[in-house]
Amino acid sequence: MNHPLHDLMAFLDHSHSPFHSVQSAAARLDEAGFTALEECAVWTLEPGKSYYTTRNQSSIIAFRTPLEQLNGWRMTASHSDSPSYRVKLESKPDQNASGLSRVWVEGYGGMIAASWMDRPLTLAGRVLVREASGLTSRLVYLDQDLLVIPSLAIHMDRTTNSNRELNPKRDMQPILGNDGSNLKELLAKELRVSVEDILGADLTLCPRQNAVLLGAEQELICSPRLDDLECAWGTLIGFLHASPAAHTANVWCMFDNEEVGSGTRQGAVSTFLPDVMARVESIYGQTTEQHFASLANSLLMSADNAHAIHPNYADKSDPVSPVKVNGGIVLKYNASQKYTTTALTGSMFMQLCQKVNVPVQVFTNRADMPGGSTLGNLLSAQVSIPMMDVGLPQLAMHACVETAGTKDPEYLCRASEAFYAADIVCSADGCYQMQ
């Protein structure tokens, strides 16, 4: 196993929830010498330095200020969340005839529900604890095979293999243990606090499987949360390898809540990114005119995984633009503008990848199958700059455990490093010069 792939697998294994994803990224930024900034503090920034800040503990933005004057931005964006089930911590005790106790959950995002059944699960997230100094947020991962969502036996439902519809309230509630099992007591024991001092929590169901390599030549990676932590990791590695630029601010973003529309304080539609940009601009004394000029001279790469051709369902993919696992980075186009790639930004990305020998594939939806959206078009409402949407090819998107290729992550690392290092100047609308 090569080192980059080993690091990706470690990143996936430790990023049990959006809060843990941010913690994993922050650890790498700390190791690289970045300075952590509190949003609620007054920032004292310096040219040519590296910083990061978080919001809600589940979104993070890292940036390098330019060495000289600021005249443009080079940014990547990914997301920290994935479809799962969120726990209702404050709920009445479960009463049923089975003698088993359940944890009550509610669906988060568009998951493949059946993939969560009949496998060991646990809980991860954050818990708010009352302490003498005030409320403290504590990250938690219950490192045990704790929960399961059992299927109904085929003898009791002969239609179970015939497009059976799963009801989230009836079919998807996980079993915790015997009657009397208490989730708050488990959390209190884990955190070594009293039950009465647990005042709130943001908890998600979490599969117990770690990232593994499989295939005849270990050419595939199988892991929870590949969408979108694979892109978050790849763009982060490229960002860390890139040097500070003379006139361009390099920015790496990982937002929460993409899977539910991004319309939160910590989501891509929020003011998080514009707020950080304004604080960076202040140290260069930018005027309003300079602000708009630097936006036009910028580029953002939205990185969110893409659909590869499924060998059992090849007809579901667009035959015009086949996308293969281990075939390279995917450049995404959409006629309804769910993706932000234009002929201009797509051509620039193609040119950039050619220079570093990174293969690129083009994705379009089958004409009669509308696709999902991602970060790019949502960010456009807050930061109006040229963008492109890219991703890594994968199978079983939004399943509890997903599958992708082992070659593609390194392609994204190389392309991201080249993206941050490229000297791109906008000379007129529709004309970019890349050096």
C-alpha cells in the first residue's frame, strides 16, 4: 500500500461524523504549521501566512494569504457530511413486546436505506456537557458494535426481494439491546460525566467498517463516507503541498450539510466563505473596486464524487460520456446548471490536468435521468466567481459503504496541487491566460 492511499484510509477511518472530519483535517493543518483562528476573536493576519477557522465544529476553511498584494482567489470546496441517520436523544423509553430496546432515529440526506440493515453500527458526533466552567462540546465515538437494524425475515414478507419499500419510522429504527438499555447512560459512561450533565447532542449512526482494499489486484477501495471525504482529502493534500502565491490567496473549504441542501449557518449557502474572504481582504486594504476585480480574477473547484458506470446497470449511465473507476478525475457538466462547469472553466481544467499527466473523464447525465446537485452552484449565490465541478468516480453513492478506485485519489492530489500553483489571469470575460 502506498503512503497517499494509506493516509486516505486513515482519514476515512477517523472521520466518523462531520465533527470528526473537521478534527481530522485540523490535525493535518496543525501538523503543517497552520494557525487556528476563532471566529469570535479579532484576527491579526499577516501576508504569506497560513490559517484555518471552523464553524459549528463541522465546517472548516483553511487559507494562505498572498505574499504581496491580493488580486485573486484560488479555492476548492468539498463537504464533510454524508447520508445517515440522526439520533433523537430526548425520547420516551421504548415499549414493545420484543423485550428489546430501540434508539429512535431520523433520516439525514438521501441514503440507500437497505444498505444500513443487518450490519454492526455505532454512534458518533458531539455531546454538550455541563461543566463548572460552562457548556463544553465533547466529540464522541462509541468504539463498540452497539446497534443493528435487523431486516424482517423473508418468511414474514415474501415481497422483500421485489422492490420492497422501507418505511423510515417502522423499518429503520436500530436495536440498542435488552429492555432498559439507556443511550444517555452509555454516553455518560463514555465521557465520564453524570447523565444529568448531558444537555444535548448531535449524533449520527456510524457503520463499524473501516476502509479496506479489495479486488484481484487491490484496485478498489471500499469504505463508508467516500462521498465526499475522498475529495475533501484529495483537495486538502494538494492544498498542503502548494506554496504560498505572490498575489493569490489559496483557500480550502469543507462544508457541512451539503446532503440536505447546505442552507445552514455552516453550509455552503451561508456567509462562512464570504466572511473569511472579507477578513483576509482587510489586511490588504482592498477597496470595493479591488474586491470585485479580484473576484473576477479567481477560480473555484467544487469537488464532490461522481457516478461511475455500474457493471450490472450500464444502461443507467449516459453512453455519450462513460465514466470508469480508476479512469481519472471526472469533470461534470449539466444542461440545467446543477454543475457549474462551463466550456471555459472545463477547458482550463483539462489544460491544467494535461500538464501534470492526470487523466480526465467527462460526466453528463442520461437525458431522461436528472442528477443531483452539489456545492458549486450553491456557492455561486454567495461568491460569484468562475467555477468548475469535478469529482472522483465511485459506485453505490449514498450507500452505507461505497466503492471507488485506488488510482483516482492520487490523481486528485496532483491536480489540486497544480490548480493551486497555476498562474491564471483573467484578461477579459471569456479569455483566461494560464501559465
